[in-house]
Amino acid sequence: MKQHNPSWTPSMIVYAISTTSSKYDHLGHAIMEEGYEVNTLLPATPFDYGSGFVNPNRVVDPGLVLSSGNLNHIVRITLSVLVVSV
């Protein structure tokens, strides 16, 4: 990542990885979680898979990346709009 985009900060790299990840594998199947019983699989929830499967080809050119400063600003604006509208 850093070789392709040397000016990126660590927060920009994390943002690129998390926004280009998918909840589907390379075959198009959803991420599964292990069930309570032996050899059982259940559909995973966002708490199980987080950002999802990382796609290295998409991470190199995600289209848009934000630094942590920009992300903090966007979160503050979004939260202020939500608080005002409630």
C-alpha cells in the first residue's frame, strides 16, 4: 500500500482497506460464522466480520480516501445534524 501511495497516512490506509472490503468472498458467497454446534455455519453479522474480506486490488486504488482530520470533521457535522434534527 505504502509503495503505491507513499503520501498516505496510516489513517488513510485504514480507510482505504475498510471502504473497499466486502461481505462476500471471491465466489460471491456471504461470510459465514461458526455455529454453536459442531460443523454448523450461520450467516455472519457485521459484528462477526467487521469490514469484511480485504480485496488488495481495490485497496491500491479506492477512489476516495480521507485522513483522520477529515473523518473527525465529517463525524462532527453528521452528529450535529442528527442532534439538531431529533
